[in-house]
Amino acid sequence: MPATSARGSWSTCSRRISGSCSTTRTANTSRFQGPRSSTRSTRRCSRTAAGARGITHCCASSSGCRGSKRASVDRLLTFRPRRQPVFGTPLLLRGTPAPSDSHHVGGRVLVVEDDGDTRSALRALLEDAGYSCGEAADGVSAIEAVRSDGFDLLLLDLGLPRVSGTEVREAVRRDPRTRFLPIIFLSANGERESRLAELEAGADDYLTKPYDAEELLVRIGAALRRTSGLRAVNPLSGLPGNTTITEEIDRRLAEGSAFSLLYADIDRFKEFNDHYGFARGDRMIARVAQLLEEIAECGDVPRFLGHIGGDDFVLLAGLDEAEAVAERITRRFDTEAPSLYDAEDRARGWLEARDRRGGLRHIPFASLSIGIVNVTPGRFEGATAAARAAAEVKEVAKRRPGSTWVVDRRRT
């Protein structure tokens, strides 16, 4: 195994799994490492099999895994996780309509223009380009349509009856449901001051009439791509979110690639968040994201890292390196997590909190649990099935004390 410092943190990138079994310890962890072909079992690591099924537990407790080998595999095979994996079913925000047969691939655009001929010409142009369109002839109708119909982009005239384009833009940006809806002004008012004022106030783009049809389509497409990219990224970590994770797993499955899916989750994060507040909780999640990103980028082999949401992350790695990567992650977490606690709590080694009855509780520091599933061609029908298997294995890991990773070696 690669060398560790005296405190147990990894100083260099590991590019292989050691061929010999060894036990490594840090202040908070004790793990057993061995080759895949090993049939040896100890108190801290066991390989079990039932026909073609088997799992490996690697526990962070110095007291080791408890229970018989048969009980361990039975728990995995019959276990149902408390939470189903969330990627594969991304949340839809207002302005992001659910896909349906009536929606064109390009998205839905609301054309707000008081001149009927211009409005019809714009609609024809956009529909020919693959967009689905709605129309509004004044500002009041535009605001009502945006709030009720879930458009992907607002193409807005500045000079409108009843309510001006500026007031429409203000109303859209005030509403939390539509505040990030792309807005492109298309107006006969080409004054520099007007253009700069709208762009500074929140418009995404500003074109003047007469307009170039090709340029208009390019700018609309660019605005939609930017928004789509932002929705695919977790805002806290900056990592790819649910949609991108699902697409990446499905792409690899379609190509027949073999890889390992590592599903990581912070244990006792809720207690940390409740004790220190949301801002400190966000800091812990951001630090874990940074730690995972550093490890994912370590070495010459590209790995995919995504943030499902909350304190859950997914990392896709090679079959032959997954366990070494999980080991590196849990060690780094145990080394760095205490720094996120107050000095007084670090000195004690736990958090103190009152339960509902007023009793004083000692809450251990957060740890990290990782479930590893080896994804081979034909084993899973899609990303959701692979995620469900990884979530099950992760829940087995969460039952063990300390930072832990568990490998599912079942073939089916």
C-alpha cells in the first residue's frame, strides 16, 4: 500500500492496490486491505459468498465487524435502504417544464410583442428552428403566462401596453419561481443607455430591431445552453448534479464499459448541521466536495465525480482502483473533518447536545460511508438500478462504526 504520514493522511497518489494484505490505522480508523482474490477473513474484513454472491466489509472500528459471515451477506441481500437514490429523477423548477410530447426539443419560448405581425413572424421563425412558442401581446399577459405556463426563455419587447417590458423583467426577477428565467430583449429602442440599463438590471441579452434572424436564434440557443448547464450543476459544490450523473452512467452502460460506482455519504451530518447551523453545514459539504475532487483528479486515469445533493456524492472509477480510492477518501476525511469542529469540541472528541427529554447526549464526530458496486456489462439495465444497488451497499457501510467502505461483489 502507499505510504501514509504519521497522522494517516495520504501524501501521494496511489496508482495500484497492494497485492499483500495489511492493516492500517489512524486515530479514528482501522481497516483491513487485501487483494480481490483473498479468501482470508479477520475481525475487520470478511469476504463472503453464497453461490455467485459476495461482499467485502472494510470497517473503521478497531473492534472490527460483528456477526457471522453468513449474517453479513444475508443483511445485504435482504436490506431495503431508508432512502432511494435521488439521481435519475431530477427536480423540476418553474421555468423547467417536464418533458412531454408537446414540447419541442429546443424548449419553450414566450414571445412578448404588441405588434401582431412581428409576433407572428417571430413565432414562425422559432417554431421552424424547433422551439415551442407561446404569445403575449402586453405586459400583464406576459407576467401571467410566465407564472403559469413554465417557459424556458422570455423574448421581450421593451415598449408594451399596460405594463412595460422593464416592469415585466422586474416582476419575473422578483418571483423566486422565475428569477433565473433567461430574458432576451428585442426592441426598437437601440439607445445605449437603455440597453446597458436592462443588461445591468438582470436581462441576459438585448437585441435591436430590425433584427438578424440567424443572430437571434444563435443568441437564444446560447442563453438556453447557459441555463441548462447551470441547472445541471450543484450550486453548493459546483459539481455535476443529478441529470449529468444519470447521463454519464447511462452513457457508460450503453458503451458496455466496466467501472465501479462509489456512493459516499456523510454520517451524522444532520447532528453537525443542527449544532453549528446551516452555514457550517454547507462548509462541511463544500470541503468534502473539494476533497473528493482532489482525489478524483489524482493520477492519470480520468474519473467522474458528481454531487447528488445534500451530503451524497457519486464517483465513477476503474474496477481495479475502487477500493484504493475509497481507502484514500475515508482516510482524508478522518484527517480533515475534526478541523471543521470548534476547538472545545475537538478537545472533547464529541459534540454535546440535549435530547427531547433534556438529557445530555455525546455525539461522535462525523464519518464517511462509501458503498461500492462493480458495474459490468449487462449487470444493470440503467443508472437507476446501479444507483439503487450502490445505495443498499452504502447503507450496510453506515451500520458500521467510523468511516467505512463496503464492496458489493455480487455478479447479478
